[in-house]
Amino acid sequence: MKKIVILHSDISPDAAEDELDCLEQAEAIAQALRTLKYKPLPLPFKLNLNHTITMLQSIKPLAVFNIVETLDSKGSLIHFAPALLDSLKIPYTGCPTQAVFQTSNKPLSKKVMHYAGIATPGWIEQDGFSSQQEFSGQYLIKSSWEHASIGLDENSIIISTDKANILKEMKHREEKLGGSCYAEAYIDGREFNVALISDKAGAKVLPIAEMLFKDYAPDKLKIVDYKAKWDADSFEYNNTIRKFDFEDDDAPLISSLCEISLQCWNIFSLSGYARIDFRVDNNGKPWVLEVNTNPCLSPDAGFAAALEQADIKYHDAIGLIIENAIK
């Protein structure tokens, strides 16, 4: 049987739910690979890079299924995994090193989109860089590097009238957000996730999902925050609902989301699979929040739900992703 290493984050036993999810993904992928007659070999990506190199050289895999999200629990080091695999000349799934780096550094990805003419909400960085001249309004303070909505909750939003106040708030919150952070203009409206997968014909947009905020009070912040993703006992988790069916009136919007997602795929040179997150304002204009080169592949997550809507079996999708890596 041909060997596939499933390279995943090195997770400690006391890790939070968002980190433990990486192990659940690894098990689901392993099961799919067995169905496809591959031999899956899970391998944690350790800070001791020599250990990882030795293990990979010993195994001699056909390819590596890369689902590394952190190194030493730091999202800012996510690109070390594909960079190491590049140096070892081992084929790997998903996006290349440059794309992983550019999109994981969220302010950097917003600059790329901004200069490419793709609408992304205005933002301010801790070094004072700003994409805008006016600073009145609502802002979400977000981590620049960490994934999985780390540190994002109802208290993440601020109302500000000047840049100095926003910079002060970022400094105050950076420890909770795992280090570097940025302020992003809050877009009141609808939220969408667009999953993409590549086959022999190129990138394909899977059925688009809208996130509905069921029974949220009028004054409650409608965002997919940490609780909505990971706290199964919370109101947010149980009332943030994914839907795939749309009225005919939404057809132009859905078409626009598809087009912009493919533009992002090309601009960032994405590969294999990815997810683009949007907010759509009350005038119907889409704004790209984030380009995710390593979206969650757990069977109960959004990417798998989009595959199901597209009538693509989970193991067949894993097969497509592997084929893209070894072509």
C-alpha cells in the first residue's frame, strides 16, 4: 500500500477544543485514505524540526496530507510545514508555502486583496498602517495570525471615533489574541462561507453556505465567534445555523460570491482546497473577510457539509486532494 503521512499539529493532552479538532480531522482523513487503499501514517509536526525530517525521510511517503495549523501552539508558524516539505521535495496537499504565509497573516492578505481590487473591510494595523482615512464606526479587534476565531467574542467590538483610541485598544487586547492583532471595520449584514476544491478541470466552487444567527437579540453581535465554533453548550453554538438553499432573488449575489472566490484562488495561487469567508452588507455588496488555505476537514464542519451538498463523498474528496498533490 502506498504510504501517506498525515502531518498534523503537535497537540498537548490539555489542549483546547479548537486544537483537539486537528486530531479529529487526522482520524477522519485516515479512514478515508484506508477506503482509497492508501496506508495513512499520522505524524505530529514538532518544534524539533530534525525529528520531523528524520521521520519523513524514514517513512518515504508518496505524499504528505498537510493539516498543520500551529507549531509550538503558534499560528504564526503555520507556513513552516509546507516550507519544510518544499525543502525535502516531498509532495503535499493543499496550498503552497507562499499562499499559506500570505493568507495566514490576515492584514497581509487584506493588503493583497485591497491592491488587487477585491473588496475587504477597512482595517488598521498596530504599526499605524491604515487602509482608510476616517476612523469613526464599529471595529472588531482580531488576531493577525491565530485561526479558529481565537479570542473573538462579543467584547471584540469597539466603537471608535479616532485612530489613537483604536491603537490603544489593540495594545490592550493583544495578549488575549495571542500577540499581533488588527482592527477591522465591522460589516453589518449576512455571512457566507465559500468552499473550493480542485479537480482536473481546475478550481470548483462547492455549494455556498450562509450562516444564520437564529433567535439572536437585535442588539447581540452576529458573528461566528469562538463560542459559535467550539463551545457546544453555548447559545452561539446551538443558534448559528448553516444553510445552503437560497431564493431566486439571491442568484446574482451567489454568482458574485463564486466569481470573487475564484479571483482569490487565482490571486493567491491556491491549490487543492480552500475556503473564502464573506460578509455581505445591507446594500448587497460582498466583502472578503478571510482566505483560509487550511479549512477544517472534520466530518461535521462546513467543508464536509458543502461536499455533501455537492454529492461528493468525503473519501472521494480526500482522493481528489491527494491527486492534486502528486500530479
